[in-house]
Amino acid sequence: MTRKITISQIKDTVQKAYEQVKSNTDGKNADYIPYLANVDKNLFGITVCLLDGQIIEVGDTAFRFGIESVSKVHTAILAMRQYGADKVLDMIGADATGLPFNSIVAILLEADHPSTPLVNAGAISACSMVKPLGDSVGKWKAIVDNVTDLCGGAPELLEELYKSESDTNYNNRSIAWLLKNYNRIYDDPDISLDLYTRQCSLGITATQLAVAAGTIANGGVNPVTKKQVFEAELSPKITSMISTVGFYEHTGDWLYSSGIPAKTGVGGGVMGVLPGQFGISAFAPPLDGSGNSVKAQLAIKYIMNELSLNIFSGENIVISE
Ligand code: GLU
């Protein structure tokens, strides 16, 4: 059976989610990266990108915040574009670690690969794979061009965040060199780490993230620019990765309660993909104990539950005027 959801229903629900969650004061900004500790904790925005390119948004959706770990999705797509989905599985993997995002132990436990491009180890490994190998300028251009294609607009490097993160990323430095020890990094470890740090420091808006999610939901075609950014067959691959590890060790709880695969970042952004329906993002800096935005989680859950949407429902949903 087909169920119809109207665009005005979605607009109303997004607005209600915003009102409902806006005054929540739980959580606190990430403080292990000094820049993030000082971002205004009251910022909050939600954007939905429908597959016909319509944008539904409320709140601070034009504020540029640190994309942080959401960028792992973008660069995983780039690695798949350059090498194909099978090679990414082979060289990095697609397994959840069940451990925190920056786990060193996970590298030691996974005997054969860094596990998934969506945790720090696999993301640094994905940066190492980006072509042209050995050319940090060319690699950076490929990463930024890919983010621009996915988001339908250019990101902006937040220099202050980049500096803040580079000065304090000792754990990630250990990860890069440990990967080298196990032959799981495919270019110079320092170049790969620097690219990872820089991509995390890209300033992005909630709307840009929703468009990137919409591109994934839309079989690789950017709903706004209409550009085919990646091959349609890669969409389910990347969505499966987001489903299994998007919230790190709490991914199961998230998927169970929200019904939407989503990826978080310690900058406060969350990007959700509902295949064939829409991309959604929410942004608010205060995080829970696992590094996931409190308000973004509440807002997206509210919208999914209010509209009775769930990736596993098997329902045929048609979104129209
Ligand atoms: N740049 C952050 C780090 O590597 C990203 C963490 C995250 O957003 O989960 O520590």
C-alpha cells in the first residue's frame, strides 16, 4: 500500500521539532578541540532536502560549523568513486567497531583491516587512498571538490579550527602511525593525517549537509544541482556504512529509535539519509557523553517518529504537494 505525505506536513513537522527541542539545555560542546568549546551553544538549525530539490529549513541553517566526522562519509564516497566499492571493502572494510570513534584498541582488535572509513582509523586510511597519491595539494583539491559536488556548494576551511585541531590531535597522530605499522595506510601517514584534520575543519552549513544527504538518498544525483556526483550503485553501499557505524558505539540504539541511518560529528552536525525520500540534517553544538549532538538527535527523531517514517518499514511512501 502507498502512503502519501504532503510537503506541508513535512514543513509543519520540522517547525514543531524546532519549537519542541529549541530550549533543551542538555549536553555540552566538545572541549577536547579548544575551538569547538567556544562555539555559541544556542545555535540550532534543521534542514530537509527533498529529492526534487526543495529545501525545508528552520533556525540557524546558514551558520558554518565544523563538519568534523560527517566528512568521513564524503571522503568514503570519494574513495569509492576512485577505487570502486569492492576495493574500499578490501582496503578499509565496512564493519562497526562497537568502540569510540577514536579508538586505538579497535585497530589492534581488527586483525585484517581498519574496519570502516567512518571511524578515525578508517577515515585517515581513506584520506591516504585519495588520488593523486603523494600529492597533498592534488588530494586536498579532490576532497574539497567532492564535498562541493555532494553539498551543491563549496565548504570553507575554518582556519582557526584547523589550527586548534592540528595542535591537539595527538591521538590521531598515534592512529596514523599505528596504521602504518600494520600496512593499512596507503600514502604518507603525516600527509594522510593532515588531510583528515583539514577535512574535519571544513565549515559547512546544515543546509549543505542536508543536500549531501539528499544526494546519497537520490542515487548519487544532487537534488539541487541535478549533477550525477557518483554512480547510483554506490548509494546503498554508503548508506549501509552509515547505518552500521554512524553513531559509533551507539549506532544500534540510534537506528532502533530513529529509523534513519545518520552520521554525527563533534561539531554538532548530524546528517541523515532516508533512501528514495529525503536527506535531513540538524545542527546544535552541545553533545551527549558519546560526542553526538543532543538537540540534533532529538529533532531528527521527532520528525521521523511524527511522520511515522522508518527505513525498515517496507512502506511505499510518496512525498508530494
Ligand atoms: N576531528 C575529530 C577527531 O578526529 C572528529 C571526531 C568526530 O566528529 O567524531 O577527533
